[in-house]
Amino acid sequence: MIKTCIFDLDGTLTDTLESITYSVNLTLKEMKLPAITMEQCRMFVGNGARVLMENAMKACGDTDLLRIEEAMQIYGRVFSENCTYRVRPYDGITETLMKLKEEGVHLAVLSNKPDGQAVDVVHTFFGKELFDYVQGQREGIPRKPDPAGVFLIMDRTGSKASECLYIGDSDVDMHTGKNAGMKTIGVSWGFRSRDVLTGAGADVIIDRPQELLSFTEEKKE
């Protein structure tokens, strides 16, 4: 029986690519550096804000990351102001989440997005009651693919690994779920390709959010 579904946020529940690219480029503009493309940003996201900005700085020519601390300070401010800019839930996500909730499944978010912005996005687009637990990157908890955040959610929801599904759009997510010993479901509508998800060990790849319901229902029969 599935008790808990743990979701990544960016590229899984919400299309945030334009929002993140916008904030990165505002940061670079303030630093008088050239902009990156949305496709570059697509490949830079997933490992937290610092890795995102490190990759952006390297793309701008700062291969030694001499200005990374300046970039992080500016990005933190800019992204805090713009984290919901042109963000939207993927089609079918909200309805699927509501059905899972009706089934009695615990819903959680585990993201490498800074914790304050992760909570802001979830509460803005899904309200404060739908998810039982929302966690972004915060001090004291290693970022994904370290499974520490997953274990914390399991403890909060009283679930074993065999009673959980981990759902995400990236290799980082698949490794996170595997490191926690749970079944991983990759989503094809996010920031990474099916090949990347398969190569990272996804147990299943789904093309529509509604397909997730078959896995929870199957386990309840």
C-alpha cells in the first residue's frame, strides 16, 4: 500500500523554467554579464541555486568563479522577488494531487530550490492544505541526491520506503529515490529527457500526471 508520494517541484509539479531563467539573467545583467538561454538554464537546474549560478557564471566566461559569492547574494534577492514569475502547474497536476489526497495518500515536496521559495511556490499554486510537508534546500539538510530529506519526510508521515513513491523529472531525483530505497517514477514533461531518466535508473516513466494514480490504486488492491 502506498502511503506517501514525494514530489520534486521544478519540472515535476510546476513549470518554473522561465522564472528561473528570468532571475538568473536579472542577476547577470546587474553584474554586467551576458545572458544565458533558457535551454542552457534547463541543463543547469536541479542541483540547487549555487550549482545553477556556478554553471551560469562559467557560461559567461568566469570559469574560475571569481564572482560567485557576489552572484549568490544578488540571485538570492532577485529570485526571492521573482520566484513565481510566469510559473504554472503542469496540466493535470492539480487534479491528480487532489485525487491522491482523496485516497488518503500523504503528499510531500522535496526540492533543491531554496526552502523559502519552494514553500512560496507550493503555497501560491496549490494552497497550504494540499501538501502535508514541503521542504526546499535548507541549512543542516544535505541537498538531493542525498536521501536525508526523504528520510525526514518518511519520519514525518510514518511511512516506510516500500510505502513511498518518489516522483521527479531529473537524474538527481531518480538517484534520490534510489538512495532512499524506494520506487522512482520519472516524468517526461520536465527538464530532462527520457534517456536521462532511464539512465538514472527510473523504475517507470510516465507521460501524463493522471498515470500516477494507477500505481497508488494498484498497491491498494
